[in-house]
Amino acid sequence: MFVTAAICAGIRPWFNESLMRQWFESFGLLNKMSEASKRADESEKPPPPNWILVHPTYQQMKSLEVVDSAQVHAAFLVYMDLTEVRQWKEVSCVKSPELQVILLEGREKEGAPVQTVLPLPVHRSLSHKSIRHVLDRGFPMLLCAVASDSTLVYQRMTDGLVTPDPPSGPVQDLGRRQHRKRRQKH
């Protein structure tokens, strides 16, 4: 709306504000523009200062009574990433009483198998026993390290060794000789 006014003012320097208002009113644009402006102002209201603390999922996580508040915060950040950014389906949070952590379970897409995500702040240590405990739940596992700046790093954990996927695309054997550097004579 302001762009149109700026263009008109730039093209016709003799336009003043009252003439522009009359022009917009004659085409019925002034009311539409003010309504759009009101809607934009309403939609741009900043969230409450502690919106995380009042989020229903955060409240649910707090009710699980995990002692480490940093892990609860990390779990919430991972939950938001999975649901809002990665668009996972059926994401829920469960407490692991043995580990005193919140685990997330969800599906990467509709119909995909359930996966367990272990969100951990980077300062918290992890043992083989705790990884084994999560893997024994029977679902594929993702470990998510959460940095203090909210950076998330996911690592797929498996039970045993997994062979790598073959390279995609055509593969050519260039031979050993092409990889050697020639010695220069001094």
C-alpha cells in the first residue's frame, strides 16, 4: 500500500496527501488498505516474552518431572525442530526413568516407522549403557546434540555395525597410477 503511494508521489510530484487520499477513496482502496494494515499489525504482534514456558508441549515435558532442566529445554528445541521444520508426524514425548531424560518418538513421514530421538545438551555425557537402554526400546534411534546457541546435530545410532550405502551414480576406476604424484628431480 505504501509502495503505491510512494510510486505515485515519485511520478507525480504535485500529488499531495489529500489528493492521494481522495484518489484512493474514489477507487475504494483506502478502506481495503487500512483493513490490510490492521491485519498486518495484528499478525506482527510479538510473542509473549516467555513463550516457551507457556507452550503446551513444554508444559507437558515439565510435568514429566525430569531433574535436568537443560535436558527439558533441549528436548523442547528438538521437538520444535522435528515438528515445525522437519515436519515429522505423531511426535510425542516420553520419560525414561532409568536415564532421567525425555525421549521423543515420532515418524519422519506418514507411514514411516517410529523413531526414538534422544535430545542431549552438549555438556551432558553419554554412556554405552544409556545408548543400549534407548536402542532396547525397539525403535531406530537418533541422538541429537543441542548446543548452547540452539544448534542441533543429529546422529543416527544403530545396534551393531551397518555397511555403508554404495556410491550413487556411475563409478570409474581411475587406476593407481593416476593418483601418484611424480617425483620432481632437483
